[in-house]
Amino acid sequence: MAVTLRKYPYPYMGMLAINSDIDRCTLSEFEEIHRFLNTKEQTSIGEGLGLDIADSFWFYNKQHGWVDELPAGFGDTMCYCQGTDINTYKDKEKIIKYLYCGWIDTMHTYGNFNTAETPLWTRKFAIDAMKDLSLLRNYYGIQLRIWSDHGDSYNTQGFASGNSGGVFSSQSYHLDITREYGVKFGWGPHRTGSFGKESMLTPTTFTAGTNKMWVFDRFIGMEPYPNYHWVGNMLDLQLTQSNLDKLKTDGLYEIVAQHMGCGLSPKEDIRENQVFIDNDPIFPLEVQAALQNLKAEQDAGNILVARSVRLLNYNLAQLYVQWSYDTVGDKVVITTIADPQFGSFVPTINDVRGLTFEGVTADSKIFIGQTEVADVSYPAVGVAMINWFTPDYTDYTQLNLSDLLPPINLKEKKVNSAPFKTLKNI
Ligand SMILES: [Zn+2]
């Protein structure tokens, strides 16, 4: 019997992530949302689900004024800096903590530069932000891999059509910086209303030739009103049973676009004239039920729920892993992941977690190069898999950054002299 690579980690038949934009989500909302989603604690929303769902963040937020008059408006959104001042911090410590533990895996652009007021977005803001982000990578192993576009026509840093983040000749251009730092996956040019994809990854090349990225689609909502389902109080309209069934029956991936920290009202009128609301409760009962149903699909071995970066990394590995089966040694040997956008690399175990080989014997081994992988299981006859990530239900709201990581003074360190640590946030 030939040895084959399974599409999804055993026994799952599909894979799903929720990728949430941070707009209008305060720090306290973020914490209660992720206590409910990620831990098994009793929360104000309900008993924690213990799912692996991550979020996004802004480094800057220039918007104040009228938005502060609304509940949880743009000006109150969780943000690394206070406004656009690189030397004044707002939620820095907690954002670093949540980056480190994996509750954040996406940069929702460098920040909110909506509206015509100054300062307008320029490349300089990316350079300044990278001073901190590079140190966090070098000292703490925090490596962001995902970008998602945000904002109105003034926030020109995006990659979607009409924005200039990937346009070499523009003042807004930053793709070279962002890519060199390590972002590999970007959302922006595509929005879809159909649920489920064979693969999330579309190879894309921006201007200036070498600026390749993996671009992924996110599911927003069903036609004919696709723009109005990606808010917390409408999550149940995205996670319908028929949508989840598609992942199972057709063997598909999906990344669901969300803004979990806010809602739209009135919910029953999914057309025009809706206004943003501060959800209270954050997730109404029907949304809680949809999330509990998603959890049940995972518990039944049908759909694996994973933070976006894990889903995308897995998708990449499953498509491009180079491997062979050595019948004499009775072993699967993985050599590289031949990433056509960023180049071939020798994977670490975290790059290949979940890969499942069928048609092997119970005595077979899995190697990366010369090294046998220890964290392997044999969940069924003829099946060997590199184990998926161990679930982490820790309530990180109860821990301080200093409980997890030694302090560093970001301003005193030089980027180039920093030691490089093993990457954590994957
Ligand atoms: Zn946004």
C-alpha cells in the first residue's frame, strides 16, 4: 500500500479559523472575548469554550474626537501606542503578552489612519514600528506572520486595490519592510461571500518584482449582503450548520473575517441604515450557540479550529512539503517545505505539526532530515501523524507580562545586536 499524505490532521475533514479585526474592541472586551473563546473559565459570556482563536492589533491609532463619544468607538480601541506617538504607550504591555501567548496573531495594518486629518500614513510609521516589533521578535521570539487590511481610502497602507502599501513608487509603500520582518500572509485584495476553499493560499506579486506574498481570502457573509455579517452579533450567520457541513463534506478550509468587539444593529435588517453598536452582551445567545456547535464539530473530529497563523502554516506545509517514504527503514523523511513565494526551508516541528501519513506501519517513524520526530502518534491502523499543538486553556488575563517573560527596555536595545530566539508564536 502506497504511503500518502492526508489533507488534514487526523481525523479532521476540514479546518476553520476566525480572523478578527480589532476595530472598536477595547482592551476589556478583548480580554473577556478571549477568556470565553480560549479558556475553560467561567466568564460573563458563559463557560469558556477552549478553542484556539486568535485576534489582531493596531500599533497606532490616530482617531480621536467624535468617535470617543460613541461607546467603544475607534478612539477607545486597544492599541500599542497612544495615538501615533512611538514614545507614548497605551496597551503595550498587554498586547505583548497576548502576542506571546498566541491570542493575537495578526497585524490589522500598522494601525488606524482613517480620515483626512493629519498625520496621514507614510512609510516612516512602518520603520518606527519595526524598531519595537523587531526587538519583540529577537528577544521574545514573537513573530507576526499575518497582515489584514483596514480602513477607509485615507488609510493607504493596505494592499487591496486602491491602496498603496505594495506600490513601490508611493509614500505609503512598506511591503519590503513588512515582508523582510517576516509577514508572509496578507489579506486585502480579496473578499469572498462563498464558504470554503480547497486552499487558502494565492501566490501574489506586488510591484517592484520581488515583493511576493501569500494572499488569502476571508469569508465575510453570504450574498446578497456580504458586508454585514463580519461583526460579533452576526457570527452565527457565518457559522451556520450548512456552512460547517460544506467544510466536512468537501474537505475545505475557511478563514472567517470578523470584528468580534463590535456589532451592527438592527440585526434583522441586514441591508442599509445599520449602525455600529457596542455589544452588550458581547455575544448574544444565538452566537454563543453557534460557537458551542463549532466546538462540538471539533470534539467530534470533524473540523479543526485553529488560529489563523496555524491554519495558514499548515496549509503551506501540506501543499509544499517535500517528503519520501523509505521502505527499508520504514520511515517517512521530510526534507524541506518548497515555499514558492519565500523560498525552500527546512521545517521545525511547529512548521509540520498535524501532517498525517497514511499507509504506514505501526513501527514506522517520521524524520525531519536526519532527526527523528519524537512527538508522533498512531491514531488508527496505518496512520502516523506529527501531533497537533497541545491545547492551551490558560487564562492569560490573570498573568502579567513579567510572569511570562523577563523585562526588556525596548528603547535601550539595538535591533541588530539582539540575539535570535526560537520563534514562539506559530
Ligand atoms: Zn478594520
